Amino acid sequence: MLGWRTDTGSSRPPMDISLTHRLSYKQASLTVLVAFILGTLLSLIQIGVDYASEDASINREITSLLEISHNPAARIAYNIDAELAQELVLGLLRSPAVMRAEIIDNSGTTLAVVDRPAEQSRYRLFSDFLFGEKRSFEDPLYVSHAPHEALGVLRLEVDTYAFGSDFLRRALFTFLAGFARSLLLSLILLVLFYVMLTKPLIDIIRALSERDPRRDFSPVPCPPSHERDEIGTLVAVTNQQLANIHEEISQRREAEDRLTQYLAELENIVSARTAELKATNSRLTLSNRDLEEARRTALEMAQARAAFLANMSHEIRTPLNGLLGMLSLSLDGPLSVEQRQQLSIAHDSGKVLVELLNDILDLSKFEAGQLELEQIPFDLGTLAEDTASLLSQNAGPNVELTCLIDPHLPAQVLGDPTRVRQIVSNLLSNALKFTRFGRVDLRVGPCAGGVRIAVSDTGIGIPLDAQTRIFQPFTQAGAGIARQYGGTGLGLALTRRLCEAMQGTLSLDSQEGFGSRFYAELPLSSTSAASEWRALQGRIVAFCPANGGLTELLEHWLPTWGLGYRRLDSDASLGTHKADLLICDQSDHLSTLRKASPAPLLLVSAYGAFLDSTHSAELAPFEQLARPLSRSTLYRSLQQLLQPHEDHDEAPSSPATHALRKARVLLVEDNSVNQLVAKGMLAKLGCEVAVTGHGGEAIHYLEHNTVDLVLMDCNMPVMDGYEATRRIRQSGRWPDLPIIALTANALPDERERCQNAGMNDYLAKPFRREDLAALLDTWLA
């Protein structure tokens, strides 16, 4: 701040501080400024008081003049003496402030009038602004013994400048005197501040600037009479800092000496290390060459693996599509019981093979980091019920499969329905595989942060030492498990990885011989509240075990739908309970129940255990449902049995029935077996089908015929599906024509490749009739 340095001799002297930069000047100027402002305010107040007094004095003086002239003017007006009136007004005009004087009698006649011009001055403008240019006064004339008898009027016009000029002189003097006082005060304060503050500080600055800060650490002398004030404190703090600096410099010099010694030792160490590093660098160069060679080899192996997976997927899925398709078409025809059983076994075995292939491909996607998850809304409760229904045929005859959906589960959640279905399917298939007696329960409900899918069974259980091992690929709990129960050991490993990919967890609670419980907690956010069901009316009596899955399902949902519910252990106590509907899980009790009550009967039995039509007719009104019961199926049955004469709407979560499709579909497929399979499925779905063998034939057919949708195989001779789709899109003749890819390549980049070629959707082989129907519903709406 002071503008000099202490490390060179060429800096300017420390006292070379301009007046305006000195602390005494700043202090004096600030004090004078405050005093000037206060003096100005006081002067303004004094002038204001003087102004009010002067303004009032004008009126008082003129009023006094009128009072003096009242009686003479009244006698003049009474006598109507113009000569005396003239003398009176001339006398009034001698007053410096009077500009005009006039006497008027009671008839309005002017007896005498005199005036003179106003005094001119360059300061008159200020006076006129403050007091007005002139003022007029009137005094009614009357005699004292007749105050109510008007004799006339005495009028005066006053020039206010006669008074205002005096006021302006006084105001100017007031301002000048205040300014002079402020100036004198500033000079006095400047001298005082310099003597008391600036000069001692300059002495201290001089003492500091004249010493070498690296060598001279003697104390700075304190100015006299300042030992106990702020300046003395400043000197004491400065001396303390100088002492600290001296000590720090001493320590640094010692440290520099030690550092010089260490540097000498370090140079010796560096020389030795340098030689070692040269040898190490030579070895690292050789290692890097080996690593680069290994990296190229790994990349080549990964490319070869990807190519192998793609070829394997294509080569296996193509015949599988023909196999499963033909089996599905055959099962729709007239068959004997033995033939249908044999074809069903072959069809189920083919589906197991497809699931195994899908698991292997999914694991390869995980390892390659290519698994992509969708984020779309879907009905988790319906998805779980549909999956349980599809797997119910895998349940043993002595196993009760139950799907329990929490009533508070949101109607829609956000996530990947395909991968969630895969998790449910793997956990449920695993439980059904290892359970021969008892129950398998699938429970779905909300939890903190998302949803919880729990699968519990009463199967063989898992030993404690094997509970971590079973989540490894191709690994099972024991060597005899695969031999006795089958399986590859991929399901649980894939399920855990799917849960982790969704930021969820998969946990296990099991004891050997007492069953297992798997819990999948997934952070699926809710997009809507729980489903609303229309209330039903009626009293339900159920005959089922207290520890059964059917009992738990009915206890959950019947009160939710507004129905009265009662469970009985035997039909002997039915007479004491009035029921609108009877529910039973044992067909042996149906005849007894029909004799005991005319109420409608609802039988819940295992998959495939249906009564013949003759027996069903004898029990009417009667309906039979298979386990596991879905909410929508149970709700519709209750509606029909409790309210048989009413029209019923679909339950909130029931799927809409597919209407017959009368669409014209062009199938582009080179494999004759796949042509037969796809054509048969499309025909059963109500479509008219035209078949071409490659992309060139497809374009030629489109130029001469109209179609509603194209099913395009990707790998074909002459012209493949990608090139054919690109040419169709580039022609611009069919901009809205849906083109669906049929491909046996299920790797993740295949879908992107199809979309880049211009295809609208993607269907992997082998496909089911349900998958094909869903695509037709989507693109032929």
C-alpha cells in the first residue's frame, strides 16, 4: 500500500505519501464531511425558522399599517373627502413595501388611488419563489359606533421583495458562516490527527524500512506517549512477528543444511535406482509386447466366439422353429390320446431346449456387457399369474401351486417385463422341479423401494454349504441332483444376474429337507395405484384345508371384493351356514355338497383333473377351475355364479380377446419347413398368406399385389431380408407397410441391425403362435 519494497536500495523513501493518501487527511476529511453535513442541516433548519418568521412578519407589519390607517380612512369614506383620501394613500405609499394604495366608498367609487412599480433586482426571482411576487390586503371601513354599516374598503398591494431581500442576505450569511466553521474545523482536525496518528506511524515505518529484514531483528522503538494505545499495540505485535520470523529463518537455515546433506545422499541413491530402472524398463517392454499379443489373441477369440454364437443360434433355432411349429400345428388336429400325449412330450422337450439355448445366450450377453433393459409400464400381477398358469403343467399331482398377489400391488410398474417374466419363470420352475409333495407359492407384493417376488416350496431344500454355490453357472447343489432331477444349473445363475442388472437383489432362505424360499426384490417404480374392482355381493363358504394355498387366496381377495367368506373343515356343519356359493378343492365332496345345498358349486382342481361333461351337468349350477387361480379368472367365475342373469364386464386385469384377423400377409422365407409352419399358424389366425422364397421375389410380388403386413426372413439366398427391406423403404411406394423381421439370430445387435434396415419389429425363431398373434394385434390394429 505504501509503494516501496524493503529488499532493494532504489525504492522511494517511506515518507513520500501524498496528502490525500495520509491517514490523518482521511480521518479529518471524514470528520469534516460529517460536520459539514450536520452544519448544513442546522443552517437549513435555522434558515427555515427565519423564513417562517419573515413570512409571518410581512403579514403582521401590513396588518399593523392597516390598523393605523383604519380610522382616518373610515372618516374620509364617511365624509367622502377625496382630497384627504389622496393624502392618506400618498402617506401609505411612503412605506417601502406598499406598491399600491386605494380607497373605495360603499358605492364602489374610487376616492383615491396611487401606485408605483416594483423594485427590480437579479435576486428577486428567489424572493418571489419564497414569498410570492406581491400580496393584496383589504380592510373594510366602518365607524366604531356603527360597525355593521360598511363605508367602503381600503386596499393595499405589498411588494414582498422589501422583506425577502433582507431574508436572502441573512440566509447567505448563515451558509457562509457554516462553511467557514467547517473549513476551520477541518484544518484543526488535520493538524491534530497528523500529530497524534500520522507522525507516530511514519516514525514506525521509517524504523522498519531502514533495517535489513533478513539480518536485523532488533525491536522497533515505540513513539513516546503511545505505549498503551493502538500504536503501541501495533509496535508490540510487529516486534513479536519479527522475533517469529527470526526464529523461522533460523529453522529454515538448519533445514536447508540438512536438505543439502540429504540431496547428496539422494543423488547416490538415484544413480543406483536409475540403473535398476533401465533393467526394469527393458523387462516391461518385453512384457508389454507379450500383453499386446495376448490382447490381440483375446479379441480374435471374442470375435470368433460371437460369430460362433450367432451361427449356433441361427443353425439351432431354424430347425427348432420347424420342429415346434409342426408339433404345435399337429396338436391342433384330431389325435388319439396316446398320439396327443406323445406329441405334447415332444413339444415340451423342444421348449426346454429353447429355454436352454436362451439361457446360454443370456449368459453370453452378460459376459459381453450387451444386455439391454427396457423401461416400459406393465402389469406385474397379471404377468406373474400368466407365468404361473403356463408352468402349472409342471407341477406334480400332489403339489398345490398358488399365485398370491397382494391387493396393494400397483396396477402398473415401470421396468422390463420380459426379464421380470424370466426371473419369475426360473424361480417357479426351480421350485416345481424339486417339490414332489406339498405346496409351491408365488407371492408378489410391494416393498420398500419397489416390489418383492417370493417363491417358496416344500421340496428337498438346499444344504447350507451349497447355498452360495448354486448361483454359479452350470452348478447344482450336489452331484446327484442333476442325475435325479435334471437341469443344467443355469436358471439361478441367470436369475441372480438379471436381478443385479435391475439394481435389485436375490436372496435365499433354505434348510435341507424343509423346502426353500427365494426372494427377488426389484426397484420397479409404480406408475399407477392398485387396480379397482367392482364390488360383488354374496356369502361364500369354502371347504378346503386351513393351511392350503386356496384358503390363503380366498382370505386375501374375497373380502376385498366385498363378499362374505367362511371356511369350513367338513360339510357336516354346512346346515348352520347360509351360502350363495360353495367352493371346494376335492371332487369327492361334490355330490355330498350338492345334496346339502342348492347353491352353485365351484371346484378348484389341479391342472388336467377336469370332470367329464355328464358329471358336471349333474352338479349344475357348477364350474370347475384349474390351479393356480388368477384374480381375473376367479372374479369372472364368481360374477357368473353369483349373478347368472346379469351382463358382466371383464375384470380389470383380464386380457382382451383377439378378434379374427382378415389380413393379407406376405411371408418371405427360403426354408420350406418354416414356410409350412408360419403359413399354418397365420391361417389358424385367420390371415390370407402369400409365400415368396427371397427378397427379390417379395419386391416383385409387392409391385403387383396389395398386402397388409410382411414377415421377412433375414438370411436368404439371392437377396436377403435386410437388402429387400432397404429397397422397399427407398422406393417410397410403401411408406406405412409394416415389415416384421423373422430371424434365428437372437444376439443383441440383431434387433438394431433390423431397425437400421427399416424393419418395424423383430420376432426371433422359434416363435409361438401367441407371439405371432401379439405382433399381428400390434401392427394390424
